[in-house]
Amino acid sequence: MTRTYSGCLRRYNHTTAGIDNCIHHLHATCVPAKLRVIKCIRIDMDTVNLLQQRLPFLKVIHVVRDPRGVMNSRVKVKLSNWINLDTEVTDLCSRMTNNIEMAAQMNENYVKQIVYELVAEHPIGMAEELYKFAGLELSPMARKGVYRLSHYSPLARDCDWCTKKSNSTKTSLLWRSQLDLEHARTIDSHCLELYRAMGYLAVEDVQQLRNLSIPLRLRILPPGPL
């Protein structure tokens, strides 16, 4: 079903017109479903708050990622560039901090805040947490699916848009081998408030940046509902 939809989108070069003309491939399956999951990129929690006023049973999983990894990924897919780093990272970390603070004030039965790196490190355990939050049980088939998505074939080449990763932990920390020290320090300087809230650590030198055995996150849970 999703393959048919994806193929249809490709014929329209992934344009808005393509969504309008291809959405019917998903409609028949999604409309009668008891549970629907939507992944939203860069949605702010004030928008989520408005949605929950109209959809009181809407449950939201708010994923927070290290801003250094976020910026590295954005540059790789050409959604950002290093030239405007100061401006872009100031906006990014301000929005992330505001979202974290707002999420902490919302009903914990309907908003769950998680750390991306923890999901990458503990995919099965976090999947169980998320299924429980949604009122579901992680079935053996779903458990195998989570494992396959996070432990894909070692011969496979990861891509920036793919859901399957050869090693989810390695992928979540890939920015540490790609980001240069100057850019890392610039991001650190603009994101200290966010770091304090989420337990991320600023980089002191290039050895610390590259050595994956040295964590850049305190082993603490994020504030708010969990």
C-alpha cells in the first residue's frame, strides 16, 4: 500500500500535486483504522496544543535530538548551510527549548517527550515504552520489525532519508565524525540553555568530539512527562 503510494509520488516528482493525486492509495486503509500514526517534522508544541484542543484524545510523542546532529543532518541534505550557522542554530535551539518547556506543562497522559539518542541506543526498550504510552502491546512481529529497522544488513548503505539503519546508535552519532570543531563550538555557544535542560555536554576539544566512548550527554532523562 505504501509502496504504491511512494511509486505514485515518484511519478509526480514528489510535488504537492502528487500528494493530491496519490493520497487515495492510503485513504482506503487509513480511514477505517482504529489507530493512525503521523510523523510531523519541525512542528512546534504550541501547534500541538491547538490540535489537542480539537482532538482531545490525540497522543503526541515529542522527539528531541542533539542540535549538533540536527544541524549536521540539515546541511547534508541541503536544508541549511554553515554560512548562516549563527542565525540558524540560534533559532533552532530557541525553538527546541520553548518546545521542551511547553511539553513539560502539558498533560503527561497525552504528551511523551523522548530523546532521539536513547531511542537509537535502546530501540526495543523504547519501542515498548512508546507502545505502552499509546495503549498498545509490542507484539513479537512488531518487535522483530523494530530490530530489523535498527539493525539492518551490515552491507547496506545508510541514506539520510531512509528509515532502515545498519546500526541505529552509530547513525545517531555519525555527526561526531563529520562535524568540525569550530562548528560544534558555535552550536554549543548558542544552545547552553537547551543543554542544561536536556543534559547535553559542550565539546572541549577535537579528541573529545571524535571519541565515541566519551559521552556528550549526561545519563539523565529529559524534564517533563515520560
